[in-house]
Amino acid sequence: MAHPLLCARRTTLARAAGVAGTPLVLPRTRVVRPADVGPVWIEGFARRNGHETSGTVALTFPARKLIVEYTRPAPSDGSAAHFQAMAVGLPSSKVVALKRRPALVIRQGSDQTGHNFG
């Protein structure tokens, strides 16, 4: 939780959204609210030869032990069907909607090592 991305640097939510070039949708559920966001981390998104590279933003919600990652380009087509297919092979995972956009949720510590991020 303290440093969720290898080689990442800490930044602000506004800067992360600007560098990523897309709005970062914050969860608003009975468990976690936008006001619960903690440190924001960013990895990648450097410009090389005028082209933007890929990268990841990690939003932490320390009080809830939750990390939300946004990756560009997306590692999937972003459809609920694709996330459902991924969830089949991931124990303790499920598909949820964040502002009507599908997202894959994985319970922290649910892999065979007991140390995966959630």
C-alpha cells in the first residue's frame, strides 16, 4: 500500500489525470468514497520522440486497504465480458461497475503467495 508500483513516483490526483490524459474515475460506494483517496502514484507516461508512452496510475485508499490502478493503453478492451473472462481464472475476484464502467476487483492477499495487491 505504501508504494504500490515498482519505479513509481508520488504525485497529485490532478497531475496524474493530466499526465494520463484521461479522467480518473473515483469509486463511490458504501465501502469507499472519493474523499478516502490517499497517496497517488504514477509510473511511465514519459514523452519520447513526441509520442506518449504507456503508464499506470495507482490511487490508494489506505483506510480501506484498496488500490485502484488505471493503465494506458488499456490491457483489455474494457468490456464487462472481458473482465468476466479474466475473473474466471482469478480467485477472489469479481466484476463491478464504477460509474457504469466495468472494473475488475481482486481481493488483496488472495493469490497463492498471500501478498498480491487488491
